[in-house]
Amino acid sequence: MMVPNPANEPATHPTRPGPPSKHALALMIWLCVFPTLTVINLALADWLRPMSPVLRTFVLATVAVPIVIYGLMPQLHKARAQVTVRLSRR
């Protein structure tokens, strides 16, 4: 049986932060997309050079989007949540 927490005692579990604002989300996306595109561009420069700009953009987006969405953004959301919780405890 759980004992209710009296109003004068702080909660023992951290509060889950809400979603980021549009501006914070835009910054988070930029922090993931720009370095990812830069690294892919540098790594595949010789292979991408002869391609038309449209095909080159298609290849970059096809490689970068899964990296950003499935690899980098979840990690950045976790880091943001940890920082937000830590700052809210102050």
C-alpha cells in the first residue's frame, strides 16, 4: 500500500519534463543535422562529386535522416530531460 506524500515534503521521484518548445526543438534538430550532413559530405565527397545537386541531396537526406531521427535525436532528448530535471531541482 502506498502512503500519500504530505504536501510539505518534496516528491522523491523527478518530474518528467514537457516537450521542448518550437525554438528548442529547432535548435536540437540543427545540432543534429548540421554535423551529420557535414560528416557525410566529407566522408562521401569523392563519391558524391560527379552527381547532380538533386541526386546528391537525395543521397545525403536518405543517409542523414535515419541517423538523426533514430540515433541522435533520442540521445539529445534524454540529455535535455536530464538537464531540465537537474535545473528544476534548484
